[in-house]
Amino acid sequence: MALLTLSLAASYLVPVIIFGVFVFAITWKVRRMIFTRKVDKIPGPAYNSYFGHAPYFYCREERFNNFVALLKGYCGQPVARLWAGTQARVYLLNAPAAEVLLSSYRHLDKDEAYEFLHPWLGLGLLTSTGSKWHGRRKMITPSFHFRILEEFLSVFNEHAEILSNKLQLKVGKNSFNVYPYITLCTLDIICETAMGQGINCQLKSESVYVKAVYSASQVIIRRIGRPWLHSGFIFSLTEDGRRHNANIKILHDFTNRIIRERRHELEQKKHMLKPTNQESKTNQEYEIFGGKRRLAFLDMLLQSTENGHTLSNEDIREEVDTFMFEGHDTTATGIAWTIYCIGRHPQVQKRLHEELDTVFGDNDRHVTSADLRELKYMECAIKEALRMFPPVPMFSRVAKEDVKIGNHVIPAGTNIGINAYLLHRDPNVFPDPDNYNPERFFPENSIGRHPYAYVPFSAGPRNCIGQKFALMEEKIVLSHIFRRFKVTSVYDWKDMKLLSEMVLRPMDGISITVENRK
């Protein structure tokens, strides 16, 4: 009797399941057609109905150049769309369009590619969203106050000096790729400022931690570019997946050890120092953060509270690892591109040398905060390099609802991108956009410029929290280099193959020669 009942149930259930699958498929197909028609109302280059524009992006070496070629004809227009297989991406290509997205508190979620950073960074400031992002942003922002950033001047100067000494060994020799030298310098700086722990990778680049940082970044880049590795299960079975897990363990173990040591040291000093009034409390805070060890972002995180509770070690690790990830490669890229641009334009370098000579004379002393305020032409030179070659060329968001840009409607669920490389080449805002001209950023030439026309650090509520830190670091490193050397960049950038992966960089590095100025 039971078997008969089961047989009857199955005979009814199978048609119901088949009907359900059929209804689901039809519903999905109809919704897909509606979505596709909406997206295709947005202008964009012709595409293959099966693969979209994906064939243009198969070759890593040509991916960025093909992307630019596809969309360059739309520069200055509000929007353009591309298809990667069945996935639509809409790009905002002028300042008013960019403002709609970047100024919004509604569209704060980043696209799914950021999920590949979660094993390393967790849900830190870069990868979190909603109330967690808002709370962390509010908590961390005071750490980047200019007064606190001044505490890091000696760190910037010391590591910039080491970099200059290493470049001195290249004087009078053949051209060389300066990019790795700068990357090691910025890694030294971010380690010491984020964790208060020097790793001296400029002097011993075989550091296990440094190798893990490089390897983890490379694996993430490969995974993003290979759709079959997007599945966590499949990725875990690959050699890259196993290597990535090993790298993450090295990175987390290092950060966790520093956090434990720093927290223990902080607790010990708290017990030793018992304030009796406000003055002694201020002195106590100075002593806790001072002494032989320098102030680091980690110290401030250990003192911070979220909703009345101190942050756990895991919470702190998320943010420290985020500082490490965001704070070395992006800054290194900005410095490298600025060196490249100045090295290609002798008249700019001559004027920069004159400014440096006026501020420093023949003195090779450290850069002070007062000096930074005087380096106005250098700041313009940096800003123009970041315009032409923004270190992070793409900002992506997921539309939580339909977004209206001019006469176009971007449907909910679409990945929306802002490509800063193209946005910064809008000829309506930056005439002759492929020409390097620091004078664009003279105060009198910036009057009336749309605030979202220039976004090397993004803009709006999710802008880069560390942009003052980055500009201060870049100014100091560059001042050490150009006070001592005359730089010549070997290649025209139009002959370089550009890679847009974690950052925008030339595939074969940046080749320069250096000569002593004196």
C-alpha cells in the first residue's frame, strides 16, 4: 500500500516539477529579454549576440587597449554600454553622469569582483557596505586628520632616502625599470604607518610577507579574469586556490601577531600610567602611543570603539589588511607615473627643479609639513599625472534600482562603471587630453571645473579615505628623487601596453635613466 501511495505521489510530482521548471525558464527568458532591451537602448558599440564584447578581452596584453578603443568614441557622452557575454556593463563617461552615481548613498554596493578580496580583507572599509561600512568610515576618518598624518613625515622621509640611495647606484648606467624600486619603498612605508612594524623590504626584498602580498594580488587578478575560477569550490581545487590559501595564512598570521603584541603592550602601559587629571590623561595617551615605537594606524584602531564596544582583533585585522592592500600599490603607481611624465617633459622637470631649489637650496634635509605647502608646482605635476594615468582606473557599483542618466535609464541590477582614464580625457573639460600639462591644475585654470570631472581617488561618500596620506607620501618621495637626480623616461606612453588589473600600470614597467644633478 505504501509503495502504491509513493508511486501515485511520484506520478503527480514529476509533471509538477517539469511544469515548474518550464514556468521558471519562461519567466527568466521574458525578464532577460526585457532587461536586454532596456540596456540596448543605451548607446554602445556593436556586439556578438552570443559573446557580447568578450572576445575583445580574452588577451590580457590587449584587454585595456581594446576597452579604450571600444569606448573612446563615446568620451564626453553621458553613458555607453558593453556586454561581457550575458552580463551588461554600463559606463559613465562625463562628469554630470559620474556625479549621479558617486554622490549617491543609495548605490554604495560594489560589484561581485570585490568578493574575491574577502578571504584576505574580510569586510573592511573597502569591501563592506550598509551600516557596517558607514560605522567603520565614521570611526576611521579621524585617523586621517592632517595633524595625525604629520606624525608619519619621518617614516616617509627615511624610506624615501633609502630609495634615493638605491637609485644612486643606477647613475650613469643603462636604463632600468624603476617600478619595483618604488613598490618596495611604498610597502616599507605602509607597513610602518599601518602596523608600526618595519619590514625593511627595500633592503631585504626576500621577506616572506612581501612575497605573500605580491602572490596574493597576482592570484586575485588571475581569478577575476577567468570566469571558471569564480566558483569558490572550483577555485579551491586549483593550484592557484591552494597557493592563495597559503598566502592568506601568512598575511593573517603576520597581522594577527602584530595586533596581539601591540594590544598587550598597550594594556601594560595603561596599567603603568594612572591619570589623575586631564593633563595627565593627555600625557598618558602620548606615552601609550609614543616611546620607542612610532604612532601607527593600528594604535588608533586599538583605541577606537564601534557602537560603544572596542574592536575585536579580527575587526582590526580587516582594516589593517585593507590599509596594506590599498596603501602600497596604488601609491607606488601614482609615484611611478609621475616620474614617467616628468621624465618625458624636460621643461616640466626644469621648472620642478627650480621650485625644489627655491624651497630646499643645496640642503638634502628631510621634508617638513611647511615644505609640502610650498611645493605647489610639484602638486600640479602629480595631479596631472594622476589625471592621465589614474592608479585605480575603474570604480564599479551595482544599481540597486533604475538609474536615470540624462535621457537614458540604466535598469536595476546592472553593473555600472566609471572609468577614470576615459573620464579624465573628456575633451570638453581637458582640451588636448593626451598632452601632459601640469598648468591645468593652476588655481586660475581650475575655476569652474566640474567637481566630478577629476576623480583619481573616486568621489562622494565612498571616496578614498587615504588621499591626503597618498599625496603627502608622493610629494615627499618625489622631492627626494628630483632634488638629487635628473630623470629621463625612455619610451613614449603610446607605445606601451597598459594593464588595468588592481592598478593601471605598463606591462613592461617604466624604464628610466638617472643622472646626478650636482
